[in-house]
Amino acid sequence: MGATTVIGVDVDPRKLKWAEELGATHVVDASKGDPVAQIKEITGGNGVNYSFEAIGRKETLLQALWARDLAGTCVLIGVPGPGPIMELPLQQLFDFGGSLRVSWYGDCLPSRDFPMLAE
């Protein structure tokens, strides 16, 4: 799709290796320092155009959110369990721009789309 920098972030070395095998140009081991700072360093201080949180944890969602550039989009695809509450500093979120969105079932409507896909 034209991406020149693809950064995989995890704490599991096996998953980081898989990310490289699947096309990541860089990997960040989040257990070895601040992943947002590491991403900013890779991107020359800018952050990424798109970030994706894939495990449904508020801590990693905040990291994905702050790893974006000023016009970047952060997408929550991980399904959070019941109960977590995330607090956001609204002024910082506003100043940072961009967007935060949720991709629920890949943005489909299951009651409409699953039967159509099955057909």
C-alpha cells in the first residue's frame, strides 16, 4: 500500500521476529524502554501516520495514540475486556490533532454483512 516504514511493537521476541518476516521495516521491544520514544526516534521525531492497538489494553492504546504524528490516526482493533476505563488529558488530545477510532469487526455490520459474506 506504499508504506515506507512499518513498525511492529511487542514484548515477545518471537512476535517481533514474525513481524520482520511479514514485512516490518523496524521492530520495537516495548519491554526495553518507552515504545513511544522509540517510535518517535525511528520516525525522526514525527510519529506514525497510522497506529493500531491490537490487544485491547488501555496502556497500549495510550501508547498507540501518542505514537501518532499530528494528523495521524490511531485505530483500536483489540477487544477490551469488561471494566477498563481510560482517562485522557483532553487538552493534550486536542493539541495533538488526528483521530482515534474503533474498528469493530473490520467496520462491518455483522447482522447485515455476515449473512451476505456467507452467501
